[in-house]
Amino acid sequence: MRNVFSVLSALINSSLIEVIQKVGRTGVPTCPVSEYETNGTGTEKDFFPTTVRAFFPAPSKGLRTMQRNRHHVNYQHVFKQILSLLLRQKRISVLLPLLALLMVSNFTLAQLPLLESYPVMDSVIRYPVRQESLMVLCKKKISERHITFVGVRGMDNVLLVAVTLEPIANVNKDISLTVQFTGINPKPGKVETWGYVYDRNHDGKIDYLSLLGGAAPFWANDVPEYFPGRGVAMDMDQMEMFVSHSDLVFNHWADDNYDGKLDGVIHVDMFEERDWVKRRLMVRSSKFNDEYDDITSFRKRPGDLEDTIEVNESGVPYIPIGKPKEEINKKMFEEKTAILDLLNKAVVSCNLSKKLRGVPITKREEQ
Ligand SMILES: [Ca+2]
């Protein structure tokens, strides 16, 4: 029995996460907390992801307060401390099931469906890596398109991919991870056709895309209802509000049954009378049969909005940035699946199957 303790102790002292990674490739992620959650308005549900809550249901008040003061909750650290404590007390009967649970949770976390994956992926976008750290991992030309896989200097994993008609001269200059402005108007960088990509089930294929959709201000509770509509002049305070609420817009596409076909999307929907993002629409086929039966809307996090959604037989109408009303429907899913297909072909020819990220470990990426 002493051997068991010493081996476990050594493993934990070196790195618990490395041990888990050997079993499931990705460790328990450092769960990022968005501004929404750190400003105290989020609920515990927002704060603790489902799978973490499942075996860590009631964090002490002190722990929660400590974590609220940080941008990132480091669950790795918390688990490590708990395990160290159990080891010191030689509570092997508690320790082994906990280790098993960690491994199981690691497995399920890697395979969260769209709506549960979204908050983690969204945090990566909110807290991007340093702009100048981007580097090209591989370039391929397929079907007249230049596909550029981009990583971060010092790491060999894929961070994002761009699909362009012309080759990209300089990824650090041409791809902007943060919003740019012309006057007070938000805009993306020079290259607008890129997105973050993930392989949640570690089968070597991309199954989740966060595609750049433009740049716009996001409506929030602090914006007054009387805020000027499109074409109406803004005063200085209103301009400041317009700028401060502006950000890059990403639409999230997921293949939740890992068959290579996209089956769910979280897409922005603009106001009809204002150039602001009104809400995000989630449209998903829960049976993976092109019937969109799982439809909801929210602003920052699922569950934060109660409103009505127009649903047609063919799909869900929405207003894109700067364009008239369109529809999220089977045709749109097929178009995006064609892009996914193209990207996965490029992954193979670039030999990057093992370099795709699972559920992101945000803290590591930010370093
Ligand atoms: Ca699918």
C-alpha cells in the first residue's frame, strides 16, 4: 500500500494533469470566467461547468470568493490541492474513486455538445493570445483556395485557420484577433475569412468551428432603450458606448455526432432598426437529421434571455451584419459543412490530425 501512495504522490507532485493526459490526451481544462461571471451577476451554474459541478458540487464560500476575483479559475490547481490533501491523509478509498472521476469527467468534457462547449470556446475569443505570437503551421491550396493553419509561437497546436483566395502575406498583420476601428465603426482585420477550430473528440478531425462573422457592438442591459437607431447622430457618451460594446463577431458551428456533418450553430442576430447584435440564436438538430428541433436564444450565456424566436418550416430567420434578413436552414448547414470538409482535407494533407486542440486550456494558450 505504501508503494501506491508514493507512486501517486510522485505523480501528483510532478503534474497531476500530465497523468490524466496520458489517459485522455487533454487534462481538466482551466475554466475561464467571462466578465459576465466575474462581475457577480452570473449564477453558480455559469460559474461551475456541469461536469465539474457533478463531482465537486459545493465549493466552500472562501474558495468561490477567491476564484471570483480572478479572471481564470484554475481547476487543475484546486483538484491538485484536494488530491494532495487526501494523499497526506492516506484516504485511498476516497482518492481512487476521485481519480477515476477525474478521468471520466475529462472524457465527457472533451465531448460536450454545442451549447455546453460554447462558453469555453467563447472565453478563448474574449481573451485571445498575443497578436504578434501567431505563426503559420501549414499552407495548402485546395480547390483554388489557400488554407492557412495558424498556431502560436512556442506551441505546435492549431489555433485557427484562414481560407482565402490569395495567400496571406503576414498572419500577424493580416489576421486580427481583436476588433479594429475605422473612426468609431468596428471592423475585423484585413483577412475576414478565418475561425478558431477544435477537435473535441480527438479523432483527428475538426468538429467545432468558431467562424469570424464580422464586427459589431453587442446590445447589453446597460444600453438605454432610447439609444439612437441606424442613421441617427450619437452624442459623445453614446459614441463611447457604441465603441466600448463593439467586438469581433463569431458564429459557432458544431458537429455533435462526429459524422463530418455540422448539426448545430450559435449565430448572431442583428436588430432590424439598429446596427447592434440583438442576440445569439442556437439552431440545432438534436436527432442529426436536418430537422431543427432545438432552438433557443441568449445574449452572453445560455439562459440569460427570454424572448420569442420566429421559426419557419425551412429554418430560422435572422438578420446578418449589414444585410437583409436571411435564414438558418439546411442549405446554410450544407455550405458550412462543405467548408468543414475542405478544412479536414487540408488537416490530412498538412499532417495536422494530432495537432488539433480539444476543449481549450485557456491559461496555457495565453502564456
Ligand atoms: Ca454531425
